[in-house]
Amino acid sequence: MTSLPDRPNDLTERQDDGQINRPPPSEEGDGRLDEAGILPFPEPIKVKEHKSPSLISRYEKVISVLIKYGFADIIAHPPFSRFIPRSDRWVPHVHGKSVFAYTRYERMRMVCEELGTTYIKFAQIASNRPDLLPEELLVELENFQDNAPMVEAASIRQIFIGEFGKPPEELFQEFDYSPIASASMAQVHYGKLVDGQEVVFKIQRPGIKEIIELDIQILRQLAGLLESYFPQYNSFQPQELVTMFEDSIRKELHFRHEASNLVRFRTNFKGNPDIHVPSFYPEFSTDRIICLEFIRGYKITDLPALNALDMTGPELALKGISLYFEQVFDHGFFHADPHPGNIFILPDKRVCFVDYGMMGVVLENDKVLMANLLLSIADRDIIGLKRALLKFGKIEKLPEDKDKELEYDLSEFLTEYTTMTLEDIEGTEVMAAVNRLFFNYKIRIPPNMLLLIKALVIIEGVGLKLDPYYNIIENITPFVRRLLARKYHPAKLGRQAVRAAGDAVRLLTALPEDFMEVMRKVRQGRLHIEFEHTGLDPFYREMDQVSNRLAFSILVAALILGSALLVIAHIPPYIYGISALGFVGFVISGLLALRLIWSILKHGNF
């Protein structure tokens, strides 16, 4: 068996925030949740915080980057393109090339990369909405480079003093100021506790919270501007994307949520001998620092090392991914980022998932919807697949022409991917095809379900790396059928029938009283019926515009007549022998008349 290195560095290959935890000292040592389901962490000691930028300076940065990458768009289109030559000297250069060399979506990705944490996270979260964003943009958003600079040792030391009142060297037997991993939101450091336990510390970057708060304000205002002045982008629903991002990033800023996720995950798998859930130390964890177990193991795709443990690729695929399906279909609480760097195999052959910052929840009804969708794919049932997709998007029925179109597209989708050999199927291609269906038919999928679909594509990719003949549909089907069997078990159906009977009895009991209340209101003349006209909003807007123009015209005419009377009456003072008040009135009325004519011409209603 290959020996484990003294300081395994598997985590340095990950672009995410790194891994962290310790072997469970005891069941009580993992902390208890409070009434809100959140882990109570010690209160930090307040010290002078990192100086954060002002809203104005952050706006300057955002605008300068937008201009840097958007200037090419301005001069490349009429009327500017007629007068300004398409020359590299008119546009900035990025990575040795002018911005003309990059596509629009590449530039959007590069803008987010240059603006840093908030915009990278926003784009990553937005990439989970294939029903809103085009496929080309989604592909770009998957290629982020998180090139965050390393936080200086002095700043790390100051954070520990601020949180615990002492520097790391006074708290722990060992602490390495050189990070194992460095990302835009946090940095990961290796350490040893006083008892010799190996741990890692995930430490939030200084000042990052303040920057994110400023950026959320800016994103909200930019989203409002887009919806108000650029209606062509309304289909992306920028305000909704910002709201979804804000909810996610605020949770990620508080490390106690990650610790709570870990405790919930451990509870779900309690007693399962095939999985090891990392532990954390609440006594050395706060909202800005989380202390977790240092995992000594091998990445699930490190086949040479795992073969030395007498584990084959197909065995690993079956064991690791079956544990993932158990998360989804049995517990309804799953790891939302199951890439190879987040799944380790320990020397005792147990599977260990790491990094619990991004987790997903699936409700029972959604699990059944997903089960029906997967079974429809397995059975090549086009009508069942269409029905499942529309239920996902809460769409009762598509227009007849679009409904038939969707059936043809689903037939083509199933034919294409069920006739290919397993080794020729790429999960990313399948996901792209599904994304196109969502986008083309405006099927709005709940964010958690999109997160699950994306996670299943990732986990399928892991399975294919371990076993070229791995078939996700074949392996997921037993879990799906077990879920449906639980849902339609006679005992469960009996309980549902009892509840339904109780609801029916309550309805029948209340019906006479409700009917009498309606009749009383009819006799007293107090029965009000509300109805709503639809499709009248454009008419109301048009009438409002017409009345405003009419009032404006009357005002201009009155001003002209009044000015003329002042001139005729020779009211002093005078300008070149003309009444000054009348002259000013003519100037103002002339300007107002020009403004009215410009408005009419602009809207094409002259």
C-alpha cells in the first residue's frame, strides 16, 4: 500500500476554499444546535477592523472595469464604427490581446474575475439558472480562474487575535502561516492542536464582508438600471438573480452555517460504516474562522494509490456514488459540489465528503418529480418526461404548437443519447442539452432542483472517470424505485387517506355556516365581488401619455399668449425696447415647445 505523505496536499489542487476538520473526539464534542438550528460559536473579541473601501471608490472600480471591457462594443457598432477606425490603439489590451479578440461572453467572465469575490460568486450562482441564461454564457461561467492573492501572515495573526484574543502560536502546538489553499473568500491553513490533533483553519479574508455588502448594493442598482433602460435583458431577470445571490452569499459569509451543515450531514449518516464525516472544533470556530479535521486520504480519482488499497474503479464508483444517491433520495440533503477534489477515500476504505459550504435540500414532492423524470428517461417515455419537466416549471400546459415542438425535441434528445455508447456520452453535453430545453421553453426550475441536476452531472463525470462503463440511470434506478415504493406504501397511503378524510369532514362541517354568512351579506347588501381587467395596462399608459402631452401643450400655449400680451402692453423693464418679462417668456415657451416636439418624434407618434 502506498504510504501517505507527512503533509498531504490534495487540497491545493482544488480551486475552492479548501478542506478542514478533525476525527470525532466524542459525540458531544461536535456542539449542539440552538433553537434556530444554528451552532452557537464563542463571541469574538472586538478589535480594529480591516479598513474597507467606500461605496464611491467601489463604484469607481466597477465602472472602470466595465468601461475597460465594454469600450470595444461601443466603437464596433454604428454610428461610431463609421467614423472610428477598428484599430487596436483605440481599445485596451488584456493578456496581450485587444478586447476585440474576445467574445462578449468571454469579456463578461473576465469582468467578474477582475472585480473579484462578489462578482465571481454571483456568476457562479447565476450559472445554476440555465432557464434564464444562454448556453454560451453558462459555458464561460464554468471557466472561472480564482486568482486571489495570499493574505499576509500579519493579517492572519490579527484575525486570530480579534476572534480569540491570542495569536495562533499561543493557542496551538503548530500553525502554518503558509496557506494550503487560497481563494477569493477564504484561506486555508494547516495546524495542530495542543493534544497533537491535526486540523485546518478556514479563515475569512479581512474586509471581505464589507466589500460584499457594497457590491450587493451596486448589483441591485445595476439590475434596476438594466430592467428600466435595457428591456432586452429583462428575460435574464437580473433582480431575481441578485436576490438569489444575496441569500446564498450571506449564508456563505457565516461559517456557522457550514458547521451546521456538517452536523446535519453526520446525523443523517450516523451508524453507516462506509462513510466518514469530518469533525470540527466549535471552541476554535467563529463566524470568520472554522476549525476542521485535516483529512488524510486520497482523492476518489487517484486510481493508482487506491488500487494499492485493493479498490478498483468500478467498486469505487458504485460505493461512492451510491452514498451520494442516498443523500438525495433518502435524506433529501445533499452535497451540492461533489467534484473529485471534494471526495476522499481514507486508508480504511471509508468515503469522506469534504467542504460543506454549499449544500442542497430536496423536498419530498420534488424528490418524486425527479424520480419520475429519471424513470421516464430510463423507459424512454417522451410524454412522461414532458409531464415531469412541465411540473418542475409549474407550467400547466404549453400552447399547442410549443407543446408539440417540445415533444419532438425530447424525442430527439432521447434518441441521441440512448443510441450512443456510454464512453461517448459526456455529462456536460447532456447538461447543455437539458439547459437548452429549459431556456428555449422558458421552463422555470426551482434553484435547488437546478443545483441537484448540476450535481448529478458532476457525480456522473466522477463515475465515468472511475468506470468508463458507469451508467448513472442504471445505478440510480433502485434508489428511485425505492423512493416511489415508500411514497405509495399502503401504510403511508392509509395515513394520507385519514388526513384527507379529516379535511373533508372539516370542510363539510364549515360549509353550512359559510353559506349562511354569504346569504346574510346578500340580504344586507354587503356582498362585494372583485374582478380584474387584464390587458388594459398599455391602454392606461397610452392615455396617461396623451393627457400629459395635452396638458403640456396647453401650458406652452398659455405661456406664449401671456408673453405676447406682456410685449404688446410694453411692461417694463425692457431689453432692446422689448418687455424683458415677455422676452423671457418667449424663450422658455420656445424651449418647452422644442422639448415636446422632440418627445413626439422620439416615440414616432408625430
